[in-house]
Amino acid sequence: MTGTYCSSCGAERVPGASFCANCGAAVAGPPVGQPAAPGAGQGSVEARTTQAQQYDGDQYPTAAGADQPPPQPIYAAQQPPVPPAYSAQQPPVPPAYPAQPTYPGEQAQYPSQQAQYPNQPGSYSGQPSPYADQQYAGQPQQPWAATASYPAGPAQPASAPWGAAPAAGPARTGTPGRSAVDALLTGDWGGAARTAAISVGAMLLVSLVGMLLLTEGGVGFRETLALVLAGACLAVGGDAYAEADAETFGTSFSVGLLPLTVTLVGLGLLGWLFAKQVRKLGPTSTTEVVLHGVRTALVFTAFFLPLSLLTRYSTEATDVIGLVGRLGVGVVSTVIGALLFAVAVLGLTALLHRSTVLPGRWAVVRDKALAPLFAAVAVFSVGVLAVLAGLIYGLIEEDNKLAQLGGAVLGAGNGALASVLWAAGVPMNVDGSTTATPLGQFTPQGSESITLFTFTDTSAWFWLAPVLLLAVMVLVATALAVRQNTIEDARREGFRYAGALALVAFVATLLLRIGVDGEASEFTTAANGSIMFNPLMAAFVLAIWGVLTGLLAPVVAAKVSGGFVAGVRRRFGAAVEPTPPVY
């Protein structure tokens, strides 16, 4: 008896069936030992496709009247290969039943995939697997994830639900592991060193000119160098000291005095150069600005460590002050003072600079406070006129003209600030006390106030100082008022102007303080004294002046010419109108 066999899998085929009951492959030719049926193998591909799609995927196609064989087990080797990447994360593929070709040559579409399983059952050597292109030829398929016969691969990450954040964070935009310390150490140290070097160099230059004029070139090179370096160290808060040995009664004293011309020149340059570097950075984060300020402050402070050490030297009896002992400036007080000054100036510059990004509310406060603050500084700068007037009078009436010029170079800043405070009516307090143990705890104390009346008793010309101060404050307040758009805004600007004057006056009193401490070991005597303005009183008095001139400014602004208003707005800009809310 001649049987019929499937040309794909070799299983015995039911006579007359169009598909193999074992593998489901379409009959490619006439059965073995039987002639080809009329029309068999003929017809279009579309007809055969339609015939193949009429069968349900859960049923095996059989000939009419043929017995339905039981479903054959599906081997793991017959399953399609797992995609190489993250198969557990892929959704199950819906079963599809594409049309199957009936030509033997089209059955080997995926020979490369079958090469991975050379020993699977039902395949013959040299013959392509019938399951390469028959993955969905009506056979019930199992989901890929449920196939347990695949070899275990590397563990894959579990799939996340739709909309959940990815397991790994977004890629870093900066250097991996870059902390604040790394950013500080790898930042622009060259720019910070250049800014600090220029500032310290300017301070040394002003100190050199002042000391040469003050001493009239009458001391040696070593003493002149020590005085120049001491002037720079005093300008940042260092305390000058002198220690005499027993030949001069074993006395010692220290003086804390800021030559404000040197201070203002150095710190002004430091803030200006730092502002230029901040402007080059553009709108950046506050962290970058703070880190660059820290670098600049550290370098600026480091310059004063060797400078304060070089101020120390031993004196002889023929020297300037006639003491035999040691002179110098305290290292600790100099370094701490330089650091505090640098932090204050750089912090204020970064805070007020428009390139520094601040939160919305703080940015609005900064924009409103800039103009009144600059106006208050302009008022105090008028004190330079008093310094010039005093210098001209001294050069005409007094001797030692070079020493007067030297004193003016070093102390012009002190004279300008003090003259404004005196003209406003703020008294300067001079306090001192002495303690002598051998004399029965004798502690004499004394205090004295130097006010505007002290000067007017000497000459009536000093009454011009408050008049000039009032005129300048009204002019500055009027310039602030014409920048505003309404009378109410001008009055509010006047109150901000008063607050700025109070703040500048408070700072000025701290800069003008002079402290003296002395001790004599032979008599167990200690003395100390201070010369300073009362900070709270100065702030209160200048605030009163600011309120009065601020309220008077809108009245004056209504009388000024349009040219003055146009000039002020062209030079300093007009106040920005608040943006109305959007509904």
C-alpha cells in the first residue's frame, strides 16, 4: 500500500487533504504515488491566501470528512526566537495569520534563525525548518514570556507602567560627581587672582604716595617699606602696635585706624572688577557667582598674610618715634579684617548686580533699592569738598605742606565722611580711661563731644556746611522724584531714600572708629580710648534729613524745567512702571 507523506515534516498525510494534519503546511504537490488532481497547484496566490485565512487559528485544517487529530504538543524549540533586548518588557504579540506560500522555495525564509537549533525534533539535515515561516500558520502559539524552555539569560529590568518615571535618572549635564568643592577648586582662579592683585596693588600705590609725602622722605628704605605695607594692612582693619623694651619703661600700645582713602580705593576696585567678571558670566546661577566670590575673597586675603609679616621690624633710638623696640601690624587682625572686608564688598556687589539671578520678590526689592542707595552714597561723597577746602586753607596758613598733602591722601575718605556727619549735626564722642594699680586703683575717665558748634565757635564759615548739605540732599532727592511717574511713587521713593541715608550713615560711623589701647609695665598702668560717632544716632539723624528732603522733593520737582527732567531720565533712566496683572 502506497502512503502519502508530507513533504515538509514527513508525517503521513490524509489522502485528499490540502494541509498537513501534523505541521499544518500546505500541500506543495501531488501526493506520492497519486496523480495530481485537476487544478491542483494552479490558481492565484490570492485564492490560496483566502483559503488559508478561512481556518481558525485554534483548529487544525483537515480534509472534509477526515477525523480531527488531537493537538500536537508544542516544543520549545519550535517557538520563535526571543528578541535580543528586554523580551520581558515587550507586550505579547497578537496572533496573526498571514497567507502562507504554497511554493517549496518560499518556505525557507528564515534559515539563519533555524541554525540556532540544529537538533530539534522533526527536522532533517539540509532541510529548512518548516516552522521558520509557519510561526502563525494556524497553530495555537504560547506567549513568549510563558515559555519556560528557553535558556535563562541575564536578568532584565522589570517593565514600568505607562507614565511612570524611568528607573534611571536623566543624564547629567555637567561633570559626573562634580560637587561644590570641585567647582570651587576647578574654577577661574586666574581671574580671581588678577582682581585681587590689582586691588592690593592700588592700595599699596596710594599708601606709598601718602607715606612719602607724610614723612617727606626723611626715613630709610626699610622704614619706608614697613610704613607703606602698614598703611595697606591698616586699611583692611589691622591693628598697629609698638612694643618698647625696659629702656623706655616697657610700654606698649596698639592703634586701630582705617586710612579710608586706601580702603575705599582698594575695595572699590575689588568690587568693580568683580562686577565685570560677573557681567561676563551673564545670567547665571547664584551658586556660580558665590563660588567665584569665594575664590576672589580667599586670594585677596592671602595677599595680606605676607604683607603683615613684612611690617615687623626692630627700631632704634634714632628712628621716627624715638622708641627702642618692635613695630608692626597684627597678623591675625589683618587677615581677619581683609577676609571680612572682601566678603562684605563682594557679597554686596553680587547682590546688587543685575546679572545675579535672585528670586522674584528679592529681585524687585533690589531694583527698587539701587537708585536710593546710590543717591545716599552721592550725598556722602560731597564731603570731599570739605576736605579740599580744609587742605587749601592748611596749605595757605600752615607749614609742613608735604605732610599736609600726605595726610590728605591717606585720610581724605575719613574727612569726607566725618564732615557730612558733623554737618548733619551728629556729635563725635571722644572717650578715654586709665587704670593705675600702684595708685590705689586710680581710674580717671573722661569723655568729650565734638559737634558742629565746636567748629562754628572757631569760625562762622562752618555754618555753610549744613546749608550746602541741605542743598545737595534736596537736589539728589529731586532727581529721584522726577524718575517716578506719579506723586505717590515719588513720595515712596523719598522714604526709601531716607532709609538708604540711614544705612550709609551707620556704616560710615563704623569705618571712622579709632581705638587706642596702651600699657606701661613699670607702673602697671593700662589706658584705652576711642573716638567714634554713635552709629544709632547717626542713622536716626540722617533718616530725619532724608524724610524731610524726600517729602520736599516732589514739590521742587513740579517747579523744575523740563530739561532737567529729560536730562535725569536720559542719564539715569525712568522708573519702570509695574506690569498690570493679566486676567
